[in-house]
Amino acid sequence: SSRHSNQNSNFNNSHIGPQMPRIGGWKRGENIGAGAFGNVFMGLNSDTGELMAVKEVAFHADPGKMQESIDQLEHEISLLASLRH
């Protein structure tokens, strides 16, 4: 498995409110699902040992389609952030 960090991400986290913790280092586990926009992996927070789902998405090279993908991803993040489980 590989180690990842969101500290090097260019993704704009301005939509993430204070209720969503920032994740530092994590390890990617097995693929647990796939959809139209990417794959979902089991993740392990290296600091806390907490398990999580991590979605890996690919963006289009076409700037017009890239913005559409970003908009769809931001919508999904907003929806998932509103869930309580």
C-alpha cells in the first residue's frame, strides 16, 4: 500500500466546514467500489488508525469538461457532508 497526504493537494477545501476534520497521512487499502467518476478504496488514517473510504477521481484534460467534473464532485462532497451516520 502507499502513503498519501492531502497537504500537497491543489483541491480547494473552502467548502469544507469546521465539522469535517482534515486528514494528514493515510494508507490506501483495497478497492471497495467503483462508479462513473472514480474508484473507492478503504483508507487508514495513519495518525488515528481510523478507517475511512477514499474516493479517487480522474479529471478530464478538456478545461470545459474539467470544470463540469469539479462541479459534480463538489456537489457530491456537499451531499456526503450533510449525511449523519
